[in-house]
Amino acid sequence: MRCFHHILFVILLLLLAGCSRGPSDESLNTEIQKRLDQQFSDQLFKIKNLTRKGSAPRLDDDNGIYIYYNLELKFLRDYNLISWRGLNIGTLATVLGATTTGIEGFNSAGNIKGDTLHIRGRLGFYQSDGNWLANTFTPIQIENSVIAQTLDTPSPHTIIKNIRILIDQSASGPRSEQDKVTLHELQRSLARIDLGHAEINNYHTLGTGGPSGSYYKFGQAYASYANEHGTKLFNYASEGSIENGIRVNSGRIDFAILQSDVAEVLYDGWIEEAQLPLPELRAVASLWPEAVHVITLENSDIKEFSDIKDKQIAIGSLRSGTRFTTARIWLAAGFERLNRNSVRLLSRRNSIIALENGEVDAIVIVGAVPDPAIQELAQRRDDIRFIPLYQSTINELVNQHFSYYGQSIPEKTYPGQTASILTLGLTALLTTSVHTRDEVVKQYMDLMREGAEDIAHKFYLAGFISDKTVRLGISMPLHPAAEKYYAHLQQQSVEKSTNNSGE
């Protein structure tokens, strides 16, 4: 017992030492306020209260530490952190070294002057000549690692469990080409096994995307909320929008998230790929805005989009929306069709790994603004370069396709980004089959609408879903239940407006 007390005492001393190590509270306060003013603008946020929680050594720097803190942040003017345009909560999380789930108090309708945010964050510091200096960027805190779901029961075979562990442990580090293929196919097989388990257990299914992308993270948060409220929903990690659309049309999954441009072309048919129309596909709601990101490194001679021609470029996996959108941009820019010898069909995560390893010269990612995977890349290195699209290319695509619009990614959206980026915008679209029962569609629309605030605290992009934007960028028929749902909302809005004007 005496030994136990002694150990406890030592641990306490270490914790106290951890709390006192590093810059002073005043220096920490000054650094946080400076970052907020530089990134967003003066007179938007003011620190109301800062509580230092402790420190921990940085594994990547012998002289470095992380300072963990709780922060109360006051709005000095009205501002919407859940906006389709402008700097949003994803950028705020990056600035403060927080996760989006570590930020509470934001409102999907916008915050007003005097509102308070409660934030759990961290900043990196290093010691130089006896002084504590702040790191320019603090790597994003990693949220709970993705663990493949097995639903209500464990996997029937021990080997399946071992494969899951193998895939999880192989998430980083160099691998041979053979290993990469093996791991990819194992991951796809496990995803299909989990989907089969979901069907056996009478779950409704939502096709999203790869675990590092926004679709999957939203699906995780949405399924968690649905299951907590007694509605069985399984988040299926698909290859991307094209696979999702084909599976929904054939009835193999109930709902799916697709890029709006992919949904449009799948419904009408894709002649270049000999893809017949998918007439059973129906829209449910636009979820949030997305943008095309073209990324290279500073040591590359790629300065503008035309320089990408004949370079090695990663354009998404085979059945992803990114591959489709890249092909369209390529043709609109006046290039010949994509050369198979110069493109790599890689997932989002593997595209980033290939760029960093020098295996490709540039990558294309279609994702939210900010995109979590790109945020993490920009936090990790200070030599990434964003390549804008030509205005003429954007104009041609916007004029030809209803699902596109011109988009500017604001400066400071990503760490180290010093200028806005002209690019192509589209939306993330929730879809289903025309054969999905009306009551099921309504049930999930109710869950999504009523739970938007709660879901947003698990993954911030859910906060972008609003009655004003759910029909933006839709160029295919709505599911009948969705049409009735929006007509009812419109009627409620008219009645409310009439009642207010009569008062």
C-alpha cells in the first residue's frame, strides 16, 4: 500500500511539472489571440477565459511540447461558422489545434455578438535559447481511429479480426506494390462483408466513401445518431460516388452520398464510359458545398493547370466521383482524354501518400472546404501548392452542367494558404432509389433535419444542412417523399410569414 501511495505521489508531481512546463499563461493567451486575429480578422473573437490543462512532450521534436487548454471564446460580432462560403468551423479547429468535436456553442443558423464558444485545443511550442516559441502549425488532433464495424456481433472468423488489425496497423509506412494491392482488396472485401452483415441484421444502409473522407465521417456521425434514436442505419465504406450510385439504383443499398455532377451523369447515362442511364436513382437533399482541389508540392514545376499535362497525376479510385470530375475538367481545359500511363487511380489517402513519396506530381481531390485530409496534409508540411483552374474551363463546365458553379476557396482556409483559389464548385447529394418506401425516406429526412445540430458536433459538415440549401444543385428528380417533405416545409414557411405579417 505504501508503495502504491509513493507511485501516486510521483505521478502527481509529474502532472504538476507537466502543467508548469512551457510558455507562461500570458504568452499562451497572446499567441492564441494573435492567431485568431490573423486568420479570421480583428474584432471577431475575444478570449473570455483560458484554462491551461497541462503539457505533453512532442514525439517528433525533442525540444517540443504540446500545451493543452480549455478556451472560452466570445463573438464580438455576428458570424456564421457553418456557412457555404467563407472561413468556417473546420478552419477554426485548425487554428486552435482542436478537433471539430472539441468545439461547442456554434449554431447552424449563425452565432450573434456575445455568444460564447467552448473549445478544447492544443498548441505546439519549442524551446530555443531558453525561450518558448510557438510552432507555426500544430498538427490536427486525431479523432478516434476508424475501426471497421461488425455491427451487433463479432466477426464469425478469427482470421477476419486479424485482417482488420493488419489493415489498421498498415495505415502508414512504406509498402511494396504487391502489399498495397493486397491490403486494398482486403479492405474492400471487409467492407462488403460488413454490408452483408448489415442486411442480415435488418439495418438500412448508407453508402459513403473511404474512411479518410468527409462522406464516411458524416456517415459515421449520422449512423451513430440514428442508432442512438432507435433507427438502425449502417455506414458502408464504398469506393466513392460511382459505386454508390450503381448500388442504390440496383437496390443493394438504401441511401448514398454522391457528388452532384456524378448523380446527374449516372441518371442520364455516361456515354464515354458505356454507362447506361440509372433511371431508378432519386435525389433526397443537397448536404454541403464541395470544391475541386488540385495540389502539388513547391519543388514541382507545376505552376498552373496546363503544366499538369503529361505529368503523373492521382485522380481518385476507379469508382470515385473525383475520377469522373477530373476527366470532365481535363476535356474542358482542351486536353486530350486522360492518358492511362500518366494517371494513378488511388484513394484519397493513397493519393496523398503518393504525392509525399514523389510517386506522382500532383493530385486531385474533390471534397468539402476545408477538406479534413487536405487540412492534415497542410498541417504536416509547409510546401504544398494549390493550382487554380482557368476561368474559361470553369465557365464551360458551368454553362454545360447545372450541377456546377464557380467557387473560390478563401485564403487561410488551409494552413499556409496565402491566396484564394479559383476552382469548380459542386454539392454533396443524398440519394436513394425510387423504390425506397415513402415512410423510410421521410424517417431519415426527419432524423437528418432534427438531428443536424447533434450530428454537427460529431462531424461539423452536418451543420451546413439547412432548409434553405437542401435543393441547391439538384439536376435529377426528387424522390416523391422528398417532394412532399419540401412542399410541407414551404407551406409552413408561408403560413408563418402570413401570421407574422398579420400581427
